[in-house]
Amino acid sequence: MSPREQPVHDSDRVPDRVPVGVPDRVEGTLFAPGSSAGCPASVVLRRGQLVLEAGPEAGPLPLAGQVLDISPAVCGVPRRIELADGRVFVAPQSPALSGMLRRARGLRDRGRLIAGLEKPGVRRFSVLVLLFLALLVSLRWALPLVADAAGTLVPRSVERHLGQMAFRQIDGAGPAGLLLGPTSVPPETRAALQERFVVLLKGAGLSQDTVLEFRSIPSAGANAFAFPGGPVLLTDQLVQFAQDTDPHHALDALTGVLAHEVTHVSERHGLRRLFRISGASVTFAVLMGDMGSLLDQVSVLASLVLDRGYSRDFEREADRGAVLLLGAAGYDTEPLRRLTAALGEARGGAGRWISTHPGFEERGDILSGQPMPGARLSFE
């Protein structure tokens, strides 16, 4: 008989899919239904089938289809296999038992995920993932809430001083080549807008010390800016654009722009944005009462106001506030709506005032007094 034809004895066979060194039997205790008294028993893996052995008188019981639940694999905690007849097999948690449950056909070991998390490497990775998710949540929701809370603690006088410092820093030569030149807006136009500005300040509950400024800023185009606590700045280019677009209602349209910017001031959007951008160090310093840390942020604030503007959420709130202020003062919102439409058509040149604002369709709904569904027409 050739070597290829020699018979293979059962003692020479290697069990299918059984890793070398992994036992196929685990000893434990079997408890009767509702009883705390147990008897020795074992589970055995035979040809992929898990079998319960509880003594010669009971006979082997294949567990496929007989298992109701298998407890998770947690380090140091015994495993429980609950049977359909109410009995419970309990054995110490071990790699051998987990391996048998994993290889047995007809069983689902729901503890494999938890067991995997118990491994040191997996545990460290899981902690890092959770920390990363917590960081994302804090940046998206928690930090803005903390920043807004810090903003409410800053006295209005400190906020106004901060805004004036930021304005003085760029009045003359601003960052990125922005040049603030003297205004050429006629005195009578400035006086008329100043009179309406005072009315809007009163309606918003702001100090009459809040200043309205006019400057020529060719690089900024038709634009308006609100510094924390004031001043509010209108460019000559915006005044001219309003007069060219609708000469008969230019004053009303510019009053609408002022109402929008006054809302930025009253809702402290500049200060809140500064806290959100500056990070946790400045925010928590202010929460602890250190107002001096704000003075180091003047350059950042000037850049935020002139270069980056406000978020779209803040712009929506400013539009809604403008509707309220104009209505309370007896002014029509339609000229402002038409001005924003004209600025939208001129986007890229004179239309920079709306570059960070919501879409025109949404703004048109808000400014016509018909806010989007769920909009809240009130101040915080």
C-alpha cells in the first residue's frame, strides 16, 4: 500500500477549526430554575456543536436552539448561559469559553463586542474616539453657549470702550490695505440719518452715547459695520449706492441698514463672535472676572468686523431685529428690502454688505415682515 493510500485513524485527525492549545471543554455550574443550588456541569464543543453535560444520568444536551441568552464577556465577571427550560449554566469568563461560543454553530455570543472593548488597545482607541466626539460636540454647541454667557458678563461700558478702540485702530489705515478716508456725505444727509439713528437706539434700549460714523472706504464698497457697543459705520459708497438706486427712498433704505446694524450692537453679536473665535482661554478669563484680557483682542476684533463679518445666524437675527425696530419707529421695511435686492444684483462690486448674509429670498421674507417658519421676532 502506497503512503497516499494509507488509512487515516481518528486519533490522527485534527479537529476542524479548533485552534491549537484552545480547550474544547469548560467546567462550570448548572443551576435549576429558581434555585441557588447548583451541580457540576460542563460545556463541550463537538464538531462545531456546543453540548451541555450535567452528569451521566442527564445525558448530553446540544445547545443549538436551546439558548435564550448569553451574558456579555466582561473581564472578571462569570458568563451565564440561560437555557429555554429555565436552567442557567455559569462558568468563569475565559478565552477558552469565548472561543467555544464563537465557533459553535447555532449560537450568537452578544458579548463579543464588549469583550473586544476590554482589550487595552481597543479601550484606549475607544477613549480617544469618545474624546474626539466630545470635542466636536463642545465646539459645535457647548463653546458657543459658554461664549454667549461670557458676553453677558461684560459691562456695556467695557464693550463700548473695546469697540471704540478697535475702530480707532483702523481709522486711517486698516488691515490688508483697507483705507478709511474722510467722508463726503453732505452734512444734511448725515444729520437726518443721525436723527433717525437716535430713534433706533432708543427703541433698542441702547445708550445715546453709541456713535454713528461715516467714512469713505473704496475697497469695502457699499457696506456698513457694527463694532461691539458701537460705533456703527456707514461707508460713503453705501450712501451713494442707495441714492443712485432709489433717490426718493434712499433715506428710508439707509435707516433700515442702521436698524440692522443697531441690532448687531444691541444683541452683542460682535462680542459674542469675538469670544467664539478667540477660544476658551479668553472666554474663561472673562468668566473669572478678568476683563483686561479683552484688550489684547482689539486687533482680532477689528479684523472680525471688517474682514469676516458676522455669522448667518447673527445676520438673520439682525434682519428680524431691524423689522421690529423699523416697525416700532413707524418706518417701512420695503425700501430696505429693495436696497438688499439691488445690492444682491451688484454682488462682487457694491454688494459686499450682503456677502455674509442669508440668501435674498429668505431675507426678502424676513424684511417684508413675513419671517421664515419658526422664526422668532424678538430680542434675547
